Amino acid sequence: MSAYRGRFAPSPTGPLHFGSLIAALASFLDARAAGGEWIVRIEDVDESRTVPGAGDAILRQLEAFGFEWDGAVAWQSRRTHLYEAALARLRAQGLIYRCRCSRREIADSALHGVEGAIYPGTCRALGVDPSTPGADRLLVAGATLAFDDRVQGRISQDVTREIGDFVLKRRDALHAYQLAVVVDDADQGITDVVRGADLLHSTPRQVLLQRLLGFATLRYLYFPVATHESGEKLSKQTLAAAADDREAVALLGAGLRFLGQEAPDAAAPREILRHAIAGWSPDAIPRRTELAVGAASAGNRGV
């Protein structure tokens, strides 16, 4: 591994809320405590979900909360040539095939795994012409992947049985998250990924792609996902309120406590972050995949 290089990679589907603030906070502190770099990447590869102006709004929020990143901000929508090059490499290895199945057909015929329907391999041996409307899938054969997470411990997944051949380029010609994130992390020299445990089951697929493309396997740290008291993940879909920079001190303190860290008595966001870097302890992060956040502990009436 080279020197530590971490990242925060939000999707511009709306402003940062308390859950995404925790992701920024954890990734920032882990990078800075290790004396490493921290970059920001706007993951707008899924244009169908992107809200105009949300990316810039997120950057303004990060600045208001005292975060400082290294280098220029990367935007996935400007990097599609890299994803196409990776697809071409996999295709040359005979690992990509065209799938013409609809979502309904897959849902009707498939078993269900950790992330919904498991693709049954309907088009795997059909030799569907690449010009046929459909998605490009990765041929997954006997792939059991395991990695050691710094908080959650040993994670193992039989990708074939639990996920199946997964999509790398969608029917609408948009590149899938799994491909884009692997290519971006490699291209940007990322060594460590710190993110919420809702993406825990995506990692074996990403490790598989890293190996197939000849990229280094990264280090991972998965902290608990912030949820409402009802158990729903804090998200735009569950109406989580935007993180108000007027409450930055309270929200940063709540975020630190959520992560099991000491919240310093400070009056300014950058002062809080400076103290938090010095006291950062990954070992103190709760070894859970989700954790409910009450309105009072979040410091925001809308959370």
C-alpha cells in the first residue's frame, strides 16, 4: 500500500443530511488521523437520479462544516471514457455478455439474495448480439470473496450464489455503480474506503472487479448506517432533513458521538475537526451495521 489516500463520494440526489454527514466525517477523520489525503468525488454516474445543482450544494455544505479536501473535485459524469476502457478489458477476457432480460422477468424467475433478485443466468450462454437492446453483465463463476473490515470483521460472500452475474452497463447505457467506483478508486489512487454499512455487501463484487482488472484491493472500514427510530435508513427517500450549517457545531458533535468518539467542547467546526482528528479511534466505532438516531442526539429536528 502507498500512503493513505481516502475519499468521500456522495451522490448528488439532494443535499447532505445527517447520515451522509457522518460518512464525510468518518472518512475525513480516518484520512487526516493517518496523515493522509482526503479527496471528494461526486458520484453522478446515474444521471436519472441526479438533481441539478445538488453537487455544488454538497460542496458548499462541506465547506460550511469545516471540511477541506485535497485536489480538484472529480465528477463521474466526466469520466465515462475510463469506464468504457475497463469494460473493453473485461470483454477481451470473455467476461462480458449482453443480457436482454427485463427486471420483471428476472424478478419472476430468480431467487432472492442479500440485495434482491439473484440473476439466474438466462442469457449467459445465448450469445445475444451486442447490438441487441439490453444490459452488459459480468460473468461470475465460482467466485467466493472475503475481506477483513476494520470494524465489522471478516466478511465473506459467494458472489455466484448470493448475487449472480451482475450488471456493469445498464440497458439505458449508463455505467453501473459497481464498475464506476472500482475504476475511480484505482485511477485516483485510493487506498482506504470508509463508508456506511449499507454498502457492505457491495464490496465482494468490487474486490472481484479489482482482481479481474488488475487493481489493488483496498482497505475497508464500515461504520453503522444511521437510521430513523423506525429502522429506516436516513436518506432523501425517507425525508431526512438537509444538514443545516447553522447547526454545524451541534451536528458535528452528534456525528462524533454516533461514531463512538469524544465530542470536544468547541465553538467552531474547524476547531471540532482538529480535536477530533487528534482523538480519532476506529476501535471505538460500534460494531453494528445500523444504529438509530433520535432527533435530540442528532441535533436537528428533522432527523
